[in-house]
Amino acid sequence: MPSIAGTAAEFVALLRTAKGRSGLSYRALERKARKVGDHLPVSTLASALSRGSLPRKDVVAALVRACGGDPATVKEWVEVHAALAQRESSARAEDVPWPSQALPGLAAGRGAEDEGGGTGRQLVPCLLPADQSLFVGRQDELSTACRMLDREGPGPVILLVTGPAGVGKTAFAVRAGHLLASRFPDGQLYVDLRGFDDEPAEPFTVLGAFLRALGVRGGAVPPEMTSRIHLYRTLLAQRQTLIVLDNAADARQVSDLLPNGARCASVVTSRTTLADMSGHRLPLGVLDSATGLALLRQMLGPDRTAAESGSARSIVETCGGLPLAVWVAGARLAARPHWPLEKVARALADEQRKLDELAVGHIAVRASLELTYRGMPPTTQHALRLLSMLPMADFGAWALAALLGVGLSEAENVLDDLVEVHLVGVRAVGATGFRYQLHDLVRVLGRERARSEVGRQERAAALTQLLGTSLHLADLAADTLSVDFQGVSQTDLVSWRLSPTDTEQLLVTPLAWFTEERQFLISVADQALDRSDIAPAAGLATALTTLFQVGSHFDDWERLQERSLKAALHVGDKRSASQLHRCLGELTTILDRYPEALAHFEQALLLAEGLGPSYRASATAGLAYVHRLLGQYAAAVLRFAEAAELARAAGNVNCLVYATNGIGVIDLEHGRVEAAMKRFTECLRVSRSEGYRPGEAQALRCLGQSHRALGAYAPAADSFRLAAAISEDLGDRLGATHATCWLGDVLVRQGSPREGRRLLARSLWTYREFGNLWGEASTLYALAEAQLSVGRPEQARRRAEAAVGLWRHIGARAWLATGLETLAKAHALAGDHVAAAQARDAAAAARTAAQGGPGP
């Protein structure tokens, strides 16, 4: 009963007992609370039950209800909570003020008037992690940092925050960033460079992520390092942006990430002194005794620390004032309110010899972590050892389930135990559930224990299960989206998988799941390649193709599959190499790099000999598509027909639809509209019967083009609208833009030029975001036609010339001819008949070349 609680710590202990008797995990309690309208996040509940201070009244009521308490029981708990809160009201005045109170003149974020108030299209990134609630002391250092970062000078300000591991550099930099957010209205960029990890972040990859955060999308991110640096500095030159480069190894890792804008500022944190860097230096030392005690008081409550003040001081002193060490000791005590502080103080004192032998910066942290580790049950210890082998510190519960070979619910329960002692952090991520984080120093301890306490074969088996599960989930997510037409499953490479129920729970929204897990899945594949587990690693890279394509993650797509292809070729894995060549052919086609695409598809075909018709079908279809884009129609028809025959033999409906549709497009481009419409109608029927929604959207787009060619603009508009809706539902922005572009063209022809030009302008921006030259050229052509329709020859000429330039660069002769014909009409309307005649002659030459004659 809660009435027996005389202190806040006892009250929380009783709450923890109630939670234990319920038999429910944190996550299950959160779900149960949500069903009755309560808000009980896992992170809030874990924090409430691991501290000695009173939780909020609403948290208490929601927890008791979720544990099965009736209204009378809930009322009793709330009344006891109120009595204890009143008793402790005087004690709260003794709390040490936080830096935000010590610096009242500094705003915590941007004002509402700055959010979206401008008329520009500039994207404002806000990448700082959440500010930490358990943050005490550092008032003087924060004042110094804010003063340095708040001033404007002849160049960008650089603040170097240095100190030993565990001293709180990251928390300090994040707190300063939040305090000064209003000083940098153009956003805040943040990255953990993992400078002391086994695989530090590469500046090339970081620049790609920063450019995306600044609004650069898809293929528009430059593929060369120098170009990325130039674009990054250009974007920041006139902005007021804060860049936080956390956990840097040395100056080399950060030099290319520093901005050049005079109103920008950078915060760099490192365990080294960064002696070879220029900037304002701010070394962080350990906490003094008073501040260390304040941190312990925040975690355990003033009553408990006051009752054993000598032991509390001993803990802080033995931990050397290192914040993470004090935090670990406090978390252990908070999770066990029946322990006296003297027990931990004595244990820490016994570790003094070991502390003295450790390197500076790891002294108190290592001792505290080892103390916490030894106090955990064997199952939890084993989980921590395996979690330390993950390629990333941020992970979902399914990753631990795979490592342990257990169900998702059991893995969540084990993670709950780790969350209680704050060795693992947790955060909610909406539709995909929760994610967990291991501190890098906890990972160090876990890896050491794994090497000494887990056999090599057992470690390898756990990582193999992780790889198999990752492959199974990625393959199933891609298959659910049904975008790809390769038709080759990777399931034969799966060594272990979750139960169907757990899998269904994770993949309720496949695209949302992938968005959250993308970096983790990539790191799993990279880790497997490092271990020479080539076939399943290549299978995972292949399975991610659809997800990369829908999300336009072209950098990730190319880097991972190029590396996987090199590894597969090295070991003679023809199957994997054929699939990867085919996938890279698809990517380079999207990026308008047609010579590379042809080479990839041809290599895929060469390696696919003897592997079965499915492998050859998709590669042949891709090859045919590139030939069509280049206006090489005879080769395209031959390859499409061959792909269709192979697809029938393999039972690959997606590829059959793709190939049939391709022949229809060629018919359409040669004026055989009725023949084309028959093929598109058949593709639509098959796609709908098989649930192949991307094929349905593609067939509708092509039917729209057919109606447009016949002048039947109303059914054309209907087809384009339906195609756009399907693509948007799939999360395929590029596919939706293909339909929206031609819908805009049709609306102009229907007599709605204003609405049509609006859709075309939006499409143009999207194509440029994705770096899609073909789409950009098509939109420019349609805009030229729109300008002609309202008698604006000069504007039409500029648009047509731009479209012609792009099609000439791509090498698309048929569409080049179409663009030149529009350019001729623009010249004629302007009265320049000589230029019009020249454009018509060039168009005729291009059309002849497209049909097999000499090129223009």
C-alpha cells in the first residue's frame, strides 16, 4: 500500500514493486496506458522509477492504472503523493540552480516569429540532440562559451571544447547550442564524429548528410569531395548557422567541415587537446565536490543524500568528480533504493588501486562501469556484451533479439533492465516504436568483456544472426513496397529470423521502419563485409535497393553496393556480383549516367549465365530501358522482348510488366498510339491483379501520355492524377513528379495555363532537388510549350533552349528532336524565321539519327 511510504524514495520503491508485480515491460505499460488515454512514455517511466525523487502526479496515476489499479487505488496513490510533495516542498529550495537559471538573458530556442515567417525556400536544420535534464554546474564555462559564440568578428568563431572522456563535453556543447539557438536563426548542424571509435565518421559522408540537412536532395549532392566542400561553404557563406562537431579525433577530421561564413560558429569537442587547431580554447575539468554532490542529489533526492552525507561525499571524491562516474554510481543507487550509500562508497574505495592504474580520462568511469556490470544478473551482462558488438551505438530492440536468438518481447524486457541502471538510453520514434543507445564508454567495457567472456564462435554466431535478421527484414520490407522488378528473393541467405508476429509488428509501415533503421542496416552490411561474410552482406546490400530508391538515398546506395560488388568479385561470387551490377545499373540510369548504366547491365548479364532466367530478365530489361532513353530503338525493342520472354519463364510478373510497358513507350514515341495503348492497358490489368502498384502507376502515366498524344486531355489528366496519387502513397516522390509534370502540361492544353505552369514549376524544383536531368529537360520543354500557348516567344525560347541543351547532354536524340521543334516554333513566333529554319533542320537531323541514321 502506498500509505506506508514515509519518504519519496520509499514511494518510488513501492511504485517499482507494483510495476514488477504487473509482469509488464516498460513498453507494454506504455501501450496499455495509451489505450485508456494516458501518456506514459518509456523514457519518462524509466527515469521516474530509477530516481529517488517524487515523479509527477500524472505519471503516478497513469502507472498505477496501467498496472491494473482500480479508481480507488489510483486515488489513494495520488493522495499519498500529494502528502509527500507537500512535506518536501521546503527541501526543493536547496536545489542547485541550473545554467539556464544562471543565464536568464539567453533564450532556449528560436522565437515563433522566426519559424517559417520568411518567404524564401531555405531549409532550416535543427540537428542538436535534446538538452539533458541532469545537468549541473558549469555556469562559468557556459558563460564563457556563450560570450565567445555570441560575438561576431571578421571570420567564423571556432570554440574548442577539450577534456577527458566522460567529463561531459557533449552535454556541455549541446546545452550551449540550445542556449544560443536564437543567435543562429539559419539552423544548427550536429554530428558525432566517433573520433575514437573503430570506424570514425568520414568527412565525405558527414558533408553529404549536412548538405541534405541544408536542403540539397538526392543526386544533387556532388559525388566528389572537393565539390561537396565547395557547395557546403557556399551554402553557409551568408548564413548564421552553428555547427557542432562532437567527439573529433584530430584537426584532419574536422578541417573540411568548418564553415567559412563570417556569421557562423563552430563548436568542436575532443578528448585530445587539438593542439594543431586554431580557435578559442575551453578545457573542461572534473566537477568540484559541491557540484558533484548536486548531481547526486538530483538523482537520489535530498533526503537520501542528506541522511548519508559522508558516504555521498566519499562517492563523489572517489569518482574523481568525473560526471559520468558520479552518474553511474547514482543510477545504480537510484535503481536500488534499499541500498545504503555506504555500500557503494565502500565498493568504489576498494577499486582505488585499479583506478590509479587506468589512463587519465577513464579512471573513475571504468571503475564505476565495472561495478555496475558486476551487479547485473548474468543474462543482462551477456546482453550488454553482445550489444557492444553492434556496429552502431543506436539500435532497435530487434537487434538484441537477433543477437540473443530470442523474441522481441524478451529482448525488450532485458533492455528495460539496462535502462533502469542507465547503461542504455531510450527514446520514442513514433510509428516505429523505440530506439536505444549505448554510451561509447559503456561499449568499451562491453567489448572488453565480450572478448574475455564470450568465445569467438559464439560472437560470430550472434553477428551472423544479426545479419540474417537484417537481411530478412529488409527483403520483406522491399517486397511489401513492391517497387523492384528484379524478382530474386534473398531469403535463402537468411540464417535466423524473428517470428512472423514480431516481424509483422516491426513492419507495419515498411518505409517508416527503413527510414529509422537505414544507417543501422548499412552498418550491419559493412560490418559483415569486414568479417568476409560476403554473400549475405551482398544480399542485404541488394535487398536495400528498393528502399534506397524510394527514399532517394543515392549516396548510400552507390557506396554500399560498390563496396559489396568489389568484395563479391574478389571471392568469385557470381550471383551476388550479377545482382549488384544490375542494381547499380538502375542507380546510374536514375542519375542519367547512361554509359555506366549500360556497362553495369551488360556485366550483370554476363555474370548471370547459368543462374536462371530471373537474373537475366531484370538485367535485360534495364539494358533495354537505357537503349530506349538513348533513342536506340531497335536494340531496345530486341532487349525488351527478350526480357519479357525471360520474365514469363521465371514467373516474374513485375519484370514482365516493366518490359511490356517499355515496348509500348517505343510504340508511342513512334506514333503508333493505338498499339501502345493496348500494351499499357494490359500492363494496367496485370499490375492491378498482381498488386504491383508501381507498375500500375507507370501504366497510368503511359496511358496519360497516349491520351495526350491523341488530344484527349480530360482522360489524360485523370490518368496522371491517379498515377501521382499511387506514387505519393508509396512514398515515391520522383514517380509522383513524373505524373505531376505531364499533368501540368495537359492542364495548359486544356486552357488552364496558370494552374498548369504552377505544377510544372513545382516539378522543375523537385527534379533539380533530385538531380534528375531527364525530368528537368521534360519539364522545361513543357514550360516552353506553355509559354507558346499564351504568346510569349522569348520565355518559350529560353525554356526550349535549356531543354535542348540537357537532352543533347544526355544523348536522347528523339526527345532532342522534339525540343528543337518547339524551339523552332518559338523563333517563328518571335519573327526570327532564319533561326526557326535552322532549328527545324536540326530537329529533322536528330529525328533521322534517332531512327538509325547519322547523329546530329
